[in-house]
Amino acid sequence: MPQYIIAYRNVEHAKGQSPMPETPEAQAAQKQAWGDWANGLGDAAVDRGTPMMGNKMVLMDGSVVDAGPNGTSGFTIVEAPDMDAALAMAKGCPFLQMGNLEVAQLMQFKG
């Protein structure tokens, strides 16, 4: 079955605004939402979620720069019969409260 990456893309927020919950109750609710979503993926989840930090980009000229505030902050890999099914899984992801998701089919090479 094809595999798809759901990449978490940060959104630059207005100064002073944070997408992260501020109260312990809101943090607990967010953690519960993530757990519910990840568990709801069931066997379709190949990798339920891997956070990333300290992103750098290597440019074509070999120079290295920070990825910036709109960089990728993590990913989930799922198996789905087609792109529409992968998109349906992504639409339930709680990350959408903080940023955007990019969904792409992973190429399968034989050999």
C-alpha cells in the first residue's frame, strides 16, 4: 500500500501570539487530542509522529541558513490506498490548530 508523509509546517504568528496552549488544562486537552488522532490512525500509522527542531537549509550554493519560522516541525507517515484517504487522515490532525500540513506520497523504489 502506498505511504504518505504528513509534514507539519509552522505558520508565522503575529508578535506576541503563540499557537501553544497557555494553561495546563489547554495543554492537557491538546495532548489528549494528539493521542486520540494518533490512536485513531490505527494500523495505517507507519510513524505516528516525529517532532523536529533546529532546522537548517543547505542552499544550492552550499551556504547554510535557518529554515525560518515557516519551516517543517515534524511529520507522520501513514499508509493509505490513495491521496484522498491520506488527506482525510490529515484533516483530523490537531496540528491544524497551530499550522498547516503538507501531504505527499512517498516514492517506492524497487531494488
